[in-house]
Amino acid sequence: MRRRICGRYVLFGILGFFSIVSFLPSFEAFADNSLYDNANQEDYLLEISPASRRMSFKSGEQKKESLQIKNVGRKAVVVDVYAAAYSPEDSDVNQGEELASEYTKLAEWMKFKDSNDEYHHKISFTLHPNQIREVRYSVDVPKEAVGGGQYAIVFAELTPTKQEEGAFVARSRLGMSLFAFVDGADIIREGQVDNIKVDGVLIDRKIGVEYAVKNNGNIDFQASNDMTVSSIFGKELYHNIFVKTILPGSSKTIHDEWEEAPGFGLFRLKYKVIALNDVEEGERVVIVIPAGGLGLILLLIVAGVIVARYLKIKMTRERRAKMV
């Protein structure tokens, strides 16, 4: 009878093990089959300086500035320079035509100086390897311009001067972000923090905070998160201040994570999210478990239950045997 019971629990243990293993992730090695022409990438490269710029204006004011474009590739290229409306690609709010035109008129106000000392909305020129071109541009703000933020990107778009027969060469571009401020009495600064999420149990995931920031005003601002991760006993392990620019009329869901966080452990996370006058802060205990570790923990729990049950039955039989 005892052998039959022991065999039954062993069978349950084996079935429990394979049930857990069936839920563990499978790993498959794979190769990236994408084809890249490294020679072409090195042949056609540009640099633009500065990468971004901030400017302030009054209605009706004109200002002139410059930027530099350098050909750091190995072949000559034709470069087109022009301005386009800036719209954040990672925004949760899709800017419509009315909203976009309200904050992106800056591109319409910009012109670039060509080789004939004339200003146009778009200019073209040839750049040889290691050659640098200084591009002058003007911004003419109309008198009827309303106060608030204006945003644009200055693009430098290249095309090879020669293309080999049968070769396919895509146009490539890089840009300089331009943040402008038009002074006026109708400036609205209003930020909002929403949907803060800190998971207490992380299975094969990084420690971090997720939150949404919305700009309800008409000028950009920088939202920040001050995040500290400590051991359960209070020793600081990680500290970082993450800053993100939020444009007017946009909302962004932001993931602020500790990229090099340990894959297993018990931690204490503290955060403080600031969007202008809206400040949200909190603290939470977080446990991090690797996917394989979760399976091992479940296996140990099942094994523990089986052993405890077996020992309980064994002790009961021994007591009965003594009573007999």
C-alpha cells in the first residue's frame, strides 16, 4: 500500500514538472537576413550642425542665422535644404491640420540663401567629400503672428551625383530641430501628468515607471522624472533624471527604465514626475523575476507541496502504527 501511495506522488511530481516546463519560453537562434551595402552607407553620409536650435521673436521681427552641413562620406552628393513642419512621431495625439498649422507656421516663414545671395524656400548645391557648406537662413515673423511656440525641422536631403547602372539608391536626409517662441500676451503654459504605472511584479522585464504627459498650453515644456531604485534595505542602486520635450497639443506615454537592472531581486522604487506645475510622486516595492526563474519557483512550490503532503501522510501512519 505504501509503495502505491509513494508511486502516486512521484507521478504527480513528474506531471507537475512537465506542466510547468510547457509554460516556459522557448528560445530559437536566428540570423538577420537583411542585406546592407556597407560601401554605400560609407559613401553617402552627411553631418549637420547644430542638431537643434532655440530662437525667440516678436511679431513682425526678422532674424538671420546659419547652420553647417558637411559631407563625411566618400563620394560627392547633391544636397537639398528646406524646412518642414515639426510633428512629434511618438506623440499619442495625432495632430490634425488645424492644430498642425497653428504651431508649425515656422517652416513657412523660413528661407535659405543660395549661391546667388538670393533667399528661397528650398536650395540645392553639390558637396564633395569632407567639404563643409555654411547655409544662411532667414526667419520672417509676420506682424499678425500670435504668441506661442512654433516648430520646424530644417532638412538636408542628399542624392548621389552619379548612380551606377542598375543600382538602386534611396534618398537620405537628416535634420536640425528648430524651436521658436513668439512673444505675446496670449501665452498658455499648462502641463498634465496622467496614468502613472509601476508594476509590483516584473517577469523578465526592466524596473521602471510608465506615465503620460499632456501639453494643454501653446508652448513646449520639458517634463522630467526623477527615479531612484534602492535595495530593500535602503541602499541606493540607481538614480536617473529623465527629461522629455512635450510640444503644444501633444500627449506622450513615456517609459523610463533602468536598462542594466538585475534580472532577479527585491527592490524599492521611488519616482517624481514633473510637468510644469503638475507634480506626481510615489514609492513602491518591486520584485523582478526572470522567466526561467518563475518556472523554477513554481516547480519548487509544487515539489514542496508534494513533500509536505507525503510527510504528513507518513507521520499519520506512524502515529497509527504506535497506537496499534
